[in-house]
Amino acid sequence: MHHGKVLLLLLVLSTSLFAKDFQGPIREDFDDLGLHDDVLIYLPSDYNELKSYPLILSLHGLGASAYIQNITFNFKEFITQKQFILVVPEGMVGMGGLHYWNATDFCCGSRQRTKVDDVEYLSSVIEKMISNYSVNPKEVHLFGHSNGGFMANRLACDVPHLFKSFASFAGTTWLDPSKCKSSSALSMLHIHGNIDNIVVYDGIEGSYPGALETTQRWVKRNNCKGTAKVSKNEIFYYRPYDKNYLTTEQSWNDCDDGTKVSLWSVEDLSHMVRFNSEYLERILDFFLEV
């Protein structure tokens, strides 16, 4: 009898330990042309159709997938706590079987099938999420890594009216600033490792701008006043080295329409890392507290 109670207790504890505090993934086919795989949708465990929730769109990098994006940037663990809906789409399959987004002239459509309009596709994903789920259309936020970061910048330039804020990790914007036709103020966060050898922190002349120039373009576009507030923050990352990295954070908070712009420059960090829960929560707070 005693052993039975112990086993029951262990079963209850293990079930609660590994229980997911969200609903999903819910798979939806939002591509009328059949070019993209299903999107993955995650809802709060207490999702209520009578409520209105913020939406976060999370975009993977070149060669990754919606599944990998969820492992690397696990926003799902905060869905119920912070009350938002998460949608994770998957890019087209291009050369070598790699998923990609047709973002800017550098990354990565010019090396794939340039006629694919991912701005139109991802805009339709947002529109269908608003139509099919209890999404607040004024609370749509965007996160992207690498090629997904370039795509986030492209969307912010082309369809800024769809978003309240966006964040890019290791993905910059158009080389030619005139290609970003947006005149709308939009909150923006850029995160970049200073030893990134794939998307170089300082950019490459003739290919793409660096992290600081990408950020400064949004400082200008948002008509931010004054100089940046600078702080240091040491954050632990899981991979690749399981260590603390020092982040220099520059923030412009006095911008048009209540927007803000931030650049988080991470020392000794390369292109790929898995953020821990603390860092993911800070990114979410940037979105949800705008």
C-alpha cells in the first residue's frame, strides 16, 4: 500500500512537471497556393473566445523550420502566463531542401525562387489569425532570427500597419534605405552578437547594413529624441557555450506615437544561440509592454 502511494505521487509529480501550459500545436493551412507547410498555432490553456489576445509571429532562419524555431526560441512556455497567441509559420523549401523566406536582396530569396511573395503570404497569415482566432489586431508583434530577422525587417518596411512592434536577432534590413518605404513609427528591437561570422555585426559593404545602422534607421524613422540610454546586462544563454554573455543595451524611449527602439549588442556571441527563459521573457516584455 505504501509503495502504491509513492508510485501514485511520483506519477502525479511527473505529469505536472511535463504538462504543457498551453493549447497546441494547432495546424492550419493558410497558403492558398500550396507553397508553404501548415503554420503552428499555440493558445493559452485558458483561451477564451470572448477575450482579445496579442499575437506573436515567430520566423525561423534559413535551413531551420517551425519545429526548430520552437526549440531555439521557446516562447510557448509563457503563453498562458502572459496571455498571448503564438503562430509559427514555415518558409518555402528551396535549394538543398532548405526552408527560407524571400526577404531582402541579401537574404535569402535571390538565392532561391525570387518570385515568391512572402510579404503577401505572411500578411495573409496575420489576417487569417485575426479572422479565425481572438486576436487583437492592434497588438500584433513579430520576431525573427537570421533569415527570419531579415524577413521581420522586410515586413516592418512593407506592411508596418500590421504590427505594433518587431524584433530581429542576427538579421538586418535592406542595403538601400529607399527600399524601406515605411513612414510609420514602429517599436523595434535588434539583437546581435559582435562576433557573428554569418551575418556580420558591422554589416558588409555592398551586401547589407550592420546592426547599428539598421537600428539608427529606425531611430530616425521614429523621430526619436535625445541620445540613447546605455546599460549593461549579463544574461545566461544555454548554447553554444552555456555561459554568461555581457549585453550592451542602447535604448531610445522618446519616439513618435509612444514607440521605442533598442539595440542589444552581445559580446563574444556568434550567430546561433538558444536563449534561456529570462532572456525570452525580456523579449516578450519588450513586445507586450509597448
